[in-house]
Amino acid sequence: MIPILDLSHEIESIRADIDTAIAKVIGNSNFIMGEEVRRFEAAAAEYLGVKHAIGVNSGTDALVIALRAMGIGEAAGGSSTDEVITSPFSFFATAESISINGAKPVFVDIDERTYNLDPDLIEAAITPNTKAIMPVHLYGRSCNMGRITEIARKHKLKVIEDCAQSFGASYRANCEGCSCDEATKESLRTSKTGAMGDAGCYSFFPSKNLGAFGDGGMVVTNDDELADQMRMLRVHGAKKKYHNEVLGFNSRLDTIQAAVLLTKLPHIDRWNNGRLAAAGIYNMLIEQAGLDKELITLPEAKSGDVFHQYTIRIDLKKAGKTRDQIQQELKDKGIGSMVYYPVPQDQLPVYAGQYKPGSCPVSDQLSGEVLSLPIWPLITMASQEEVVEKLEEVLR
């Protein structure tokens, strides 16, 4: 069986260093907010090019805390009419973080080429209640942050980047269609995802490009005041122990998880480059297999992308099969695959009746056609060839 993800090669390549790092934490018995947390925060901030990096319990908490610190939503001291524009094509944590804070997710459709928020549709969704835009860098590919940040500045909106799948990704688009000055354009071209908005939120779930050995997350910012507020929120709303100032959370990054992440961080560019290379190889192999380009739409593999997932789009009418059939036949042939995501957020049961069906037609269509194939940094050419061979058998 070729699984959708195999972490064993990555872990074994640095196993001795990880064992040493964990043993040090155990020896010091400083399991909460220990030295490794502070060291990882400093190293991550330097890597991402931001002033502040705050370790938290999960990527979901990172989003919730960022919104709470900005005062967005009734639970954060804002209004129940506050709105946050985001993508319907994402894991539920994106919309959930907005709703938990007592604000309303406003779903704007996605670009069918990138699967990310379509910036051309954002301004039409802005109302007097709009407080922020939450772009999602899906599958490890950056959104068009040139356009998004330009729109946010124009309308005085906050930008919270959902980087759960994009640690280490860079924005390298050419700012098409935006009117940023050249210095801003150049800055954006070389920025990491998470460093371009008011806050960037990361998940360190084990399957992520930079994954812990359990749950973990981080929120980053260049805003000193916002950073102070987020640090306070992660420890029950207190700057000083037992002197709680606001209602906060118990959301600290465990020291052992920080030690694992600190050990992995120096390898992230090499691993991300491995994913990018694997995506390029998949594209080459699928094209060489002669599969109809109208049958399968391949993702563009460009510099700066980190391919948390390698996701193809299948024209099911041309295939003559349902996606479930294709996925099951691949499984029967020993090939793992996943669907990210089968139900758009605006159609989830939790929001039943709240959003007009068909208002995000691209998201609706793609949710029924996408399929993610096995990918990890050290996947072998032989494994990729087998995946493509079995995919060709199923689709032919």
C-alpha cells in the first residue's frame, strides 16, 4: 500500500536528534512553556521574517486567538454583526474560528486555477459590518496577497492569514491587477505566507509540512500590541500569573512539541523543496501517460509552493465514474488518496439554512471533483510511477 502520507522516512532521518531533544525536556521536567518553546518561537519568527511568534495549542486556537485579540465578534468585545470574509473551500476550523468569536463568516468563491480565495470577488462582499479578510493558503499555495492586502488597506480591514497548510511557502506572484507601489510589490514577492497580513496562523498537526508529535499551533504578527494581547490570551488572559485581565484560553504549546518542531525547523526548506519536486514529477508522469488534459487538471508547480497536498481535478463525466468509485479502485490497487474537502464550509450541517445554495459555484464543483494523491518530501520516483500507473488504469 502506498499511503497518502508516510512520515517514517522524515522522522528516521533525524530520529537521533529528536530523541535527544525530547530526553532533554524530560530531564528538565519543564513540560509547560519551557526553554524550547521560547527558542522555537524565536527561530520561527526569524525564519518567517516577523517580529513576534506565539506558540499555542493548535492551528484552530491560533485563528480564534488572532480574531479575539483584534476584537472581532461579540465574544471578543466586538459586535454580533461583525463579518469576516473567507473561503468556503477549507477545513471547518477556518469558519469555526469566526463563528466561535460571535462573528459571521462571509464566504467568497474561489479561483478554479488555484483553489484559493478569488480576489476579484472580495469587494462585492464587503459591507459596513466587514471587519477582516481571512485568506486560506490551501494545499501549500499562496493566495494572491498583493490584491488581498491592497483591498484590505483600501477598506481598512484586518487580514488574518490561515497558513495551516503553508508553513514555509512564499508569495511569488507578480501582483497582477493591483496598484501597489514597486517597493510593496517586491516585499510581497519575497514574503512568507503569514508575514503579509496583520496575523498569520499555523497548524503543527503531525501531517503538516512542519508537524509536531501531537497538536500544536502558532500565531505570528509584526504588531507589538497585538502580540501582547495574544500572549495574554493563550494563558487565561493574564500577563502576570493569577492576575487575569480578560477571559482567555488554556492554549500553550507543549515544551516537548516545541522541542520536536525546533529540531525539524532547520530541515523545512529541504523538505518543502522535496514536495515541490515531487509535484513536478507527478505532472511530468501524468502528462507522459497521455491522460487527457480535459480529463485531469493538474496543479501548477511553481517556486514558492510547498505542496502540503498534491491535488488533481477529475472531470467525472469524461471519466464515466464517480469520485468514490475512482478512490475505491485506487485503494483496491494499493494507492491511498484523500478528498480535501468533500463539503464546502457554507454547506456544512452546522450552517444549515444560513447560506444560499449555489452562491459559491466554483467551490461546489471542485468539492466534487478534487482528489489528493500520495505526497511527502522523500517519496520515491518508483512510488510516484506506481501511483500514476494505477491512476491511468482506473481512469482508462
